[in-house]
Amino acid sequence: MKLTTRLDGITYRFRNITDVLAKANEPKAGDRLIGIAAQSNSERVAAKVVLSELTVEDLTENPTVPYEKDEVTRMGWDSLNQPGYQSMKNMTIGELREWFLDHRTTPDVLKRSARNFTGEVAAAVAKIMSSMDLVYAASRIQYTTQCNTEIGQPGTIASRVQPNSTTDDPEMIVLSLAEGVSFGNGDACIGINPVNDDAANTKRIADSCYEFMTRNEIPTQLVVLSHITTQMEAVRRGAPLSMIFQSIAGTQAANDDFGVSKALVEEADALIKQQGLCQGPNLLYFETGQGSEVSIGRDLGVDEMTLEARTYGFCRYFRPFMVNNVTGFIGPETIFDGKEMIRGSLEDHFMGKMLGLPMGMAPCFTNHTSISMDDQQIATMLLAMAGATYYIGIPVADDVMLAYQDTSYHDNATLREMLGRTAAPEFHRWMVSRELCDERGVLTEKAGDGSIFLK
């Protein structure tokens, strides 16, 4: 492997692939925090040049964390399609970028290639793409998944309705839920973040939401986002959950801190298939985001974008119903400003789709950053152009429990109207039957009035 290049009379040398990947990354606070970022724009360009000339095989055979030491590395490698990998391993990263952007490479071919690559390869390609490259390439790849209903079909944008409560009050959750579905949110799922992580509370919230969902015949799926082990215990106690959720990361060390492993997710998947209120084959929901490993000191010296791509290798292994990216959620120590959040979100969306995932996006920010609502909305619109499968929906864009800003109930409706999209098919038909929207998906005067579900 050649790890040097000469630009403007200066020779740039990089220690290894991990160093090249870090230096080639667009500016990110997390990389600066641990001292691995490029020291100048010239060094960043030099790293991109070196990276573009490495091959798929170079990145695959030299993972940033050794195979024998890390479960995430093993899952990325073990889920490869070996004939597909062998057929493309001699391509350079520059050539692979051109292949993804070439209109002669059809969407079906792009989708079939998803298991040819590891996270390191996906990160390498995205690092040498412009923002428009990331939007265009991702827009050509769409995945459908099914739990109780199906999301991801062309011409749709789904949403997870997230009616959180600061006290886990089921009545307040249901009131917000009623408003959310009246705006057309919730076709991806009803998903509540509990304050108290225990099985009894998880079941109590699930019971209230399930009663509302069934009474109003809402075609969707239900999840309460407590820890995976808490959800499993709640399901054993009869909680009416449709799928299992868990946050995951790009190193085994970080996942150990999260209390999650391949074996545990396999156990949860088997449990929800046997005891969950679900019909389809895709019954897991993962949440990810750049910087989680850095924030807990489990990055192992790898840049946060590459670690995020490695996380998608973990996700891919299980064929999940939903993957939600929340780059921007942690804070300025990992994503400093709006520019970093927008770029990171576009990178993550493309990398997830490149590796075969149904990517939902939450371009978001916490209240202690310099990111603005304008930045958030710019990212949201770009990701909609790129074909994001779904968004979060929260009241007036402000989650009072998690103390962060995300896409609002009405934002999701606006995106659909601007782009000529509808909700997922079953949910869209339900909205039309309740006179909440017309056949085109445009909201009616009844939309936004949650009281119609509470009479």
C-alpha cells in the first residue's frame, strides 16, 4: 500500500490506514478532541488523494480494529458476500466512488452490492464525496422493510411519532400521540423514550399506547426505547411491543459499555419473533450517531465517521426494520456546529444505504450547541432529497424530555407536500379514510386536531 503523496512540493506521509481515514475526514469536533484530525486543509487533501488510490481490498483486509479483538469488525467481515467482494476488491476507492455516481450503475445493482463492503470501505468512499455526491448516490438506493406494516417504498416518507413525557405519564403521552398522528406522523412507528428504565414502566407505557393504537385502528408498530434487556423482560410480562430497540456503536468496547452484544441482540430477535405483536421479518430498531464512541472514551483512536460506518456493519448483520441516525445529539465535543452536523448526516445516510440499511435520519441538536434550527431544517431537506426513509416527529420540534431539537410533526407533513410524497401505503390509506389528508397526501382541515381521536 502506498501511504504517501506529494502536493505543492510537500511530501505527506501517513502511518497506516487508520491515520489516512482520520486525516481525510471533513472537520469534526470529535476527531479534534482526540488529536487525530488533519492539521491543515492541505494535509486533508493529501489524505484524500492517498485514500482514493487505495483499493477495496486494502481497506477490507486492514480494518481499523483487528478482527480477532473486536466483535464489530467480525460482524462486518462475516456478513460480507464473498463472491461480490472478490469481484470488486481490486477497485480503487476513487473508482468505487465513480461507480456509485455513474448513471449506468442501476439502482438494483447498487442494492445488490451492499454486502460487498465493510464499514471502512463505505467511510472511505464517503470521505472523497462532495455533499451533492452524497445526496445523489443515496437517492438512487431505497430499501423496504416490514414489521406490521411496510416502510421505504418509493414516493413515501415515513415518521416515528415520539410523544415523550418528562414524567412518563401515559395520559400526557397519549395526548401528544393523538396530535402527532393527526398530522400524519407514526407510520414508521410509535416510539417513546421512557424516563425510568424498568420493565413495569415500559409495559405501562406500551399498554396505554397500544390501547390508543388499536382503538383507532392505526396501522403501525409500537416500541418503547428502554434498554434492550428491559424491553425483553417487559415482553415476557406481556407488553404489547412490535419490535425491539437498542443503541449501538462502532467498537466492541463501546457496545460493552452500552450493555449490548451480538448474542444479546440475537436473543432479543428470537424473543420478539415468538412473543411480539408483529407480522413481518424485520423486527429490530437500531439507533446510531457519529461521536458516541468518543464521548465515552471507546473510540480506540479511530475517527468518528469511520466508527459510524462500522456500526452499520453491526446493523446489517440483523436485517433491521429501522436504523435511525442522530448525529448532532451528543453535543459540541463531537459535532461542533451546523456545518459539521449537516455534512455528518449526509455522510451517515449514504454510508448506511451503501451497506444495505433502511436509513431514518434525525438531523438534530442539543440545547448547548451552536447549531441552529436553520441548520437542522437545511439538513432535513437535503436528506429528504437523498431519500431518507423516515424522520422523527416531536411536538413543535422540541423534545421536552430529552432536551433536544428535531423534526416536528408539521415539518414531516411539509416535507411530504413539498416533494409530492405520502405516508407509508397502509398508513396513507388510513389517513384518507379518517379525512386527515387527500389522495395526494396533502393534509385537510381536520389535520392537527388530536381531539378527534379522544372523543
